[in-house]
Amino acid sequence: MPHVTLEFSKGIEQVHDVQAICDQLFALLAEHREFDAETIKIRAIPVEYYRIGTDPQSFVHAALLLMQGRDEAMRSELNAAILKVLSAALPEVGSLTVQDVQMNRASYAKRLAGP
């Protein structure tokens, strides 16, 4: 853990290297004292249909999923760091947002492939 899901307005991938942004976010989180690299997951999903209230009509929204127990200061620090990466990579995008979501450890399930 953590997981980051980027939702972005379709077309951004034609102008920007979305994989490179995923790699930058992975590196950012892998360097953080709280996380082990093997638990980090970054995903990016283009959104074909949307309407936002700002111009230009483009967006990237990052959802940061964290196990419960991280304090507000830590969550704010992580959100700000993710926003900084997105801002540097996507300066002309109309809306950049980041939201952290606390996951309940008791109800989270996973299976990883063996070696």
C-alpha cells in the first residue's frame, strides 16, 4: 500500500507520457519512509466522457488509497507531493486534483502471485 489511481481526460495521453508520470509517482512513493516499493500500485485510466467547470476542458484526478492509521499531516504531505508531480508534468491541464482515501485494513483483501 499505497495505491494511486489517475483518472484523466482522454487525449492527455496523446500529448503527455502518462507512463512516465506513473513512474514518477511510483518513485516518489517508493522513496517515502512509510512505504515498501513492492506494495505500491499506480494505475492510469482515461475518461472518455466528462464535463468540468473550468477551462481548458482537461483534468487529472489522483485518488491516493492508504490503509487507515495515517495522520492528517502525513496524508496532506502525500497529497501535496503528488500534486507537485502532476503540476510539473501537466502545467496546461485545466484541473489537477488529489484526494486521499483511507481503507479499512479489516475489510481489505489481496492475493499476490507467487514467485
